[in-house]
Amino acid sequence: MSKQRGVHGAGFKAKVALEAVREAQTLGQLSKRFGVYPAQVSSWKQRLLEQAPDLFADGRCKKATGPSESELYEEIGRLKVELEWLKKKHDSLP
């Protein structure tokens, strides 16, 4: 029988990664203590260090995901002109 893979929750991963960041113990000691491979501990540590700045990002600032205000006004103007043209065409039909 083969050994089944362990599934670890986010809390466990965070705990292990924080211990690795503290560097009080080596990766080998941490892997033995928590029962995971040293490469996995290293991977979780790296992921924590890469994503830590996102935890403290200012959530109040708006991200530019859509069109800007000037682009929206430009689109409104274009649609108004098109609507007026269509109204004239419709009125001129027999």
C-alpha cells in the first residue's frame, strides 16, 4: 500500500512558514517537527515572503480595473451622436 498524501490547511501552512521565517530552527528540523518535506517548508516560506506585502496593501485605494472617467465621457458623447443620427434616419424614412 502506498502512503496517502497529507492535505494541510492554510493555518498549518502559515504556522510552518512563520517558523521558517523566524529561522530559529533549520529547514530539516522544522520538517521533522511538522512532518513535511524540507522543500515544502521552503516553498511555503517563499510564498509567505512574496505575498506578505499584499496583506498590508491599502484597501481604500481604487484599482484601475475599468475604463477611466475621460474614456467613459468620450463613449457617452459618441453614443449621443449615434443616437441623434439614428433618430434623423428614422424620421426621414417613408
